[in-house]
Amino acid sequence: MKKFLCLFSALSVVLLSSCSSDDNNSDGGSSSTALPSKITVTTVEDGDTGTLDYTFTYDGNKLKQISLSDASKYVFTYTDNLITKVELYKSGILFSTYVYAYDNSGKLNSRITTRAFSSYSKDKLTLVYNANGTVTVNASQIVDGEEGEYYESTIYTFANGNITSTEAIYDDEYSKKITSTFDNKKSPFVNVTGLKLLLDLDLDTDDVFDFYSVNNTLTNKTVDTNEGEVETAEVTFTNKYNSSDFLTEVFSGDANDSLKIQITY
């Protein structure tokens, strides 16, 4: 769980690169090759509680499907060990299709998103691997087969197998940078084939999955810069782990506004 900052700023819950540091053990996967079977996210906003369940199915270590309790689901397609397509269905109707392309070394080159009800327009993300080890993800639109200019760029910085910062640059006036610290425990999806290559690119949902990081977030610091004005927010998380050091629970907040994530293996 990585970027959950946005539960309080725009519900951008990060489920899979988690948070703070409580070494209590709890029930869950006991194997070093554990895979998450269910994740339950409970949010409290102004005293109102909401719950969303994610159920995961696999073919070996390959992710086949994520089913949500709101009647939506993500269906994954692999080519060898690479995820090449993800389809989002809502109430049984195909809503979005994400197609992933890789270079000869297996690095992700691009992702193109097609939405079922506006197929003339597609969203494209193009990845650039920089000499200093960072990755820049550039966003553009393809309209009637013509790709437009990049309208947004996000720079990813890495250390010790984790995404330590993401900086989204929208234009000369607005940017957002999230800086994270991590524990030394195991991310829930560390054993799932192909997910690491997807970074934390979200899939049309309020949740942002950090597929890349091997550990769990301890703190997030967000700095928003808008027309010269700077706003800073920090979130700290409390985690629980099982005897194999896999994350089993995340909590942050108070009685009025909070996030709780429970992971079953």
C-alpha cells in the first residue's frame, strides 16, 4: 500500500504497498509464497462508514480476476509471464480495456485505455526510462487515430525495490509530489506474476494499487503546488503482519475519518 494519502483528499486509497509500523501478528498467509485472496477496505468519512471487498482468483501465481463487491471486476490476460490486457466490467458490461506493450527486455513501454462508450478516443501512457534510474510516464490522448501532445507527466523515483516518490506535473502552475517511506515487511502482491512491471498505474478506480513496491508504506507526504501556493499533508499508518511478515491489516485516521484495510491470504 503506497499512496493512500488521498482518502482524505480524493479517496486515492493505496491498497498494496501499505503503511506505519506495528509488528503484531494476525491470521493470514503463513507461506513465503502467499497470495492475497481477499482485501476488505473500510472507510469512515464524517462518521459515515463504507466497505468494499476485493476477491482475487489465480492461475498458479498469475492473477486471473479481481472481483469487487460493487459488481465490478477486472479480468487479466497474460502473454507468457507478462500482463498484456486488463478488462474492467461493471455489472457484467465491458467498461474499459487496458492494453500493455513491452520492449524486448520485458520493460513496460505503454498502456492504451479504450472505453466501451467512447472508442473513438483512447488514453495513452508512454514510459521513458531515464539515465538516472527514474521513470517518466507521459499521458496523451489518441483521437480518431491521431495522438496528441503530452498533457501530463509523472516521474517515479525508486529505492530498495520501492517507489519512494511520484511527482505529477500537470502544467507550469500545478504539480503534486508524494514521498513515501517503507518498512521491511512483504507487500501482499510480491508473489503475483507480472504485477511489478505495471508500477502503480491505476485502473479507473478510486484505489491506486502499488504493484511495484516490495515493502509497505510507513508514511506519505504530499506536497501540492498550485499557482505558487504550496500545501503539505502527511499521513502515518499502523500495520499488522502475520508470522511470515506479510501485511494483514492497515489503519490510519480517527473516529470520524479513517481507513482500514484487511488482507486475507
